[in-house]
Amino acid sequence: MNRSKLIAIITGAISLILAIAYLVIVQIIDFRGEMLPAPQSQLVLPVAMISSVFSSYS
């Protein structure tokens, strides 16, 4: 078996391992349940800060 064939086989094996690991990770994340968005009440931005940012672009 020549060197290029061996490298192709090793590269293919690494690719398969990465693909299977990706699928396992996705299944684990999906198994945790429904993803809920972060509550908007926790997001606090001062109005003065926002208005000063927009006024500097004028």
C-alpha cells in the first residue's frame, strides 16, 4: 500500500470519527429539552446610554 492511499484512509477515518462525535453531541443537546429564550426582564439598558449612542452618529 502506497503512502497516499494510507493518508486517504486515515483522513477518512478521522472524518468519520468527527461526524459521529458531532451527531452524538447534537443528540445530547437535543435530549436536554426545549430551548427557551432568555427572559427579557433581565436585560437592562439605560435609556440615556442608548440615546447618547444614537446622537453621536448624527
